Amino acid sequence: FTFFDHGISFLRKNHWKEHYDLSLELFDYAAKCSFFIGDNINLKILSEQILTYARSFHDKLNVMYITVSALSFAAKLPESIEKGTWILSQLGEDIPVSSLDSDIQMHVVQTRLMLNQFQDSDLLNYEVMTDRSKMMAMRFLAMLETSFMMAKPSSQAFVTIKMVQLSISHGAKIF
């Protein structure tokens, strides 16, 4: 953390305008380090900077992922799920709110129909996911899997199904 903190301290007053890429990278890595060492105060401060000055939604995704992960690790599962599903919806990937068995079964059937077009060998040699938004959606889905399992177990199947459907439609995500 100290390494990135020192780097940030050398940035000048208008660094977000004059050195945007460097600022974003330093703040992103510092936020990630803060998360890993459990420094939630600095994580919040660094995250707020990125969320305020980032030029695009995509530039905010790394810190949003870290923030949602921190909520999960702090056992704030409903908040983690709420923020994570909102971000997923912004990425074009909605998680159904219904937990009815009939709705789950319908999504399973849809997924099975998607899979029927492939042989086992096709799946083993399937293309790698390259769409950055879909790759980030997969990261959020993988992280939210546990939160859903613990807080909303009846809806957790939708997360898994969405991951399978994304892989079929956009390629396999290599974590």
C-alpha cells in the first residue's frame, strides 16, 4: 500500500485532468491493497476519488468490484447483492428476482437448449471470452455466487445459470 500511497502523494493538484491514466491506475491499485490489508477507511477514501473522477463507467468497475467484495467479506450480504446486481444490470446482465421453482426450471431449460448445440469436444475447445464488459460481469457473478448462496439461496441458481449462459454466448472466462 505504501508504494502506491507514495505515488499518489507525488501527483499534482489537477492530476485527474493532466495525468488521468496514471491517477486511475495508482488509485485502483491503492484501493486493492487497502482491501487486502483490511484498511476500510483508505478503501473508502480511494474509492470515492475514483468514483468521482473516473471518466467512464468501465473505469469505475475495478473499484466497484473491490467495494462489493469488501461488503461481502464484512458479511453485509444484502448490500453486496444489491450493489452487485445493480452493476450487473448496468453491464446488461440482469439477475431475475423471482425464486420460484418454475422460473428456475424455465432458465435451466433455456440453458440446456443453448448447450444442446454443442458436442463435448466443442466445449473443451471453446473460445475465450474477449468482451471486457462480459468478462467483468463474470467476475461479479463469480464473486456474488457466495453472497447469494448465504443470503438468498433460492436465487443462487440464477447466478450459476447466468454464468453458464454468458460462457455459451461470449466464450469461456479464464479466471
